[in-house]
Amino acid sequence: MLSLLFTGCASKNRVQPLTNDAYIWQRRWSNAVLSAVKESASSIRVWRVLAAEAGAQAGLTVFAVDRRALREAGRPVIAVIRINALSEKFATASVAVASEWQKDGVPVSGIEVDFDCAVSRLAAYQDFLHQLRARLPRGMTLSITALPSWLGSSNLPQVLAEVDESVLQVHSVMSPSKGLFDRTTAYKWAQEWSEISTVPFRLALPTYWSRVSWNEDGRVVSIESEAGRYGTEGTGREIVVEPKEVAALLADLRRAPLRHLTGIAWFRLPTAADQRAWSSQTWRAVMLGEPLPASPPVVRFGNDDSGARNVYLRNEGGVDAKLPAHVSIAGQGCEFADSMPPYSVMRQPGVVEFGLRSDSMLRSGEERLIGWVRCTGVNLEAHVSF
């Protein structure tokens, strides 16, 4: 009898593991996106799919989502509607989009509203959500993307009372000068949210990084996340989110679970073509809490047609790695050299040093050309440092 009592207590206090949702935020469903959906489906509880977005003219653009891929993935789907105003027509359109997907066989389980609501408008947001909820078909849930800036508002409990779940975004909510993600701050926000929320919530964690550009007055003029780099190297810098930092936060949450926290919503689904996102193997390792062994990139030389030696960095480790701060090349007669972004070059007698000007990541198994050297000697020595 005593053993049964102990068994019952253990069962009652057992901590549920954090489950994983993922945002499919890509507006174009390329072959790379389709492959990523297929390969990652077994690790995902729910797909949160960008379905529509309000434009500058207050119209709602509905995206051409590959419904067949979502049907075949075999996972529930939440249609995410990103809005820029609390318009009744957005509420009506949101339900229409989700209902159409359902009729086409997509396993839509709910709608998520993504609205960067000012704290002063949370009362109005509550009214909007109340109206939207009244329009939902039976069995369809309502969730919202939530912001840490709402913490402390007297209207927040009423907003949360209108939804079944919230997704607290803890990336890209600080000034870009402070980075995209901070582990300590994210945990603090999550802890405060858990003390206020009466409904389940998830943390939106990043798998990506961005390039931010400022003008001469220090104002942000562009943020590139999905697009490739444009402009000159001097117009901005990459703001990287290291996998080990996100993994450390997850370890903290597993050691000390927070009330009402049910899991993670990853932003965004990494693909092979996404050059500002982790590789899929690194993402899976972080999700599963697997070790992330440090494996600095190695230097490889290659000859070009002019007789110069191209300098490459290659990541031969199992997970993505940051680029080294310095790459030194020593050899006889190394008088000429040039660099490729994100590196600059300095020449000294017998030594060429490539210095990192902006953080960046190198995916597992990939390599990057960082510049070239021209030396009279054949034997070159390379050294990397962080």
C-alpha cells in the first residue's frame, strides 16, 4: 500500500516534457521549404503557418500555402494571421482563411493572431479577440503572439482570458544594438509571464539571425533576416543567435519548469536554402538537448587561376559554429592579400591576418571563402582564434 502511495505521488508531480511547434514563415513554398517540412514533421507537435498578412493599405494578403504538403505532414496546423490594425474585417477574413483550409483537408486546429499591440491599446485588443472568438467554428482554438512589453499592464489578464494559449516572443523584441536574444532576459520574461497567465503558453525561440543597418544618426534603416545580404559590408552587421545560448535556456527551463509553460514555438523552420538560419541538424540537437561540442572551423587553401591561394573556412563539426575572430596566415613572401565579407585583411611581414568585422555562423559541413593570399613560399601555416 505504501509503495502505491509513493507511485501516485510521483505520477502527480511528474514534469511534462516541453513539446515543439514551429513557424513556417516563408512566403514562398520552395522545394527547400517542402523538404524541411517533410524532414522535420516527426519532431513537431503543431505547424504555425503564416496564412495572411495585413499590408500597408490595410488590405489582407492571403499567401499561397502548399496545402497538400500540410495534409501529408500529418500534424495539426494553426493558421497565423499577422495584422496591423484592429479591424473587424480582419477578424472575418481570418476565420474565412482557416475555414477554407479545413474544407480542403488541412488539419487546422486553430488561429493565431500576430499583432504588435501597443500597451495602451490592450483593452481594444481584448474586444477584437472577443469578437474573433465568437466567429470561430466549433473546436477551433484561438492563440496570440504576445510581447514582453505587455507585462505589468492591468489589461493583460483580460486579454489572456479571451484566448486558449499565448506564444510569448522573446526574440527580436529588444533594441537591435542589444542583440536578437538574451538568455537571462528571456528567462526573466518567461518567469513573469508564468506568474500572470492563467492559460497555457509557449516561448517563441529563434533559429535565425539578422543583418541590421543603421544610418549616421544611429537609427535602424533595415533589418534583413530571410533575404540575402545587400549593400556594402560597412552598412550593417550580422546579429547572431548562438545555438548554445538557446540550448542553455532550454536546460534552465527543464531544471525548473514554469507554471503553464507547455513548450516552444520555433521561429522559423530552418531550410537548406535559408542562409540566416541554423542547419536542421543543429536545430534538432538543440530541441533534443543533445551536446553541442565546440568544433572551430578549419582553414583550407585552394589555388585560383592567377596563382593566388584562396583561403576557406570549413566547419567539419556536427553543429553550426561561429566564425573565428582572427585567421592568421604565415608564410614566406606573403605580400599581397584581400578579403571577403565579413572579414577585413591586415598585412605584416610574413603574416596576413583576416579580422572578423561582423559576427556570422558557419553551418555544419559548409565552407566559406574569406579571401586570398599571394606568397612566394609554398608552405603556409594557418591559425584561428576567437
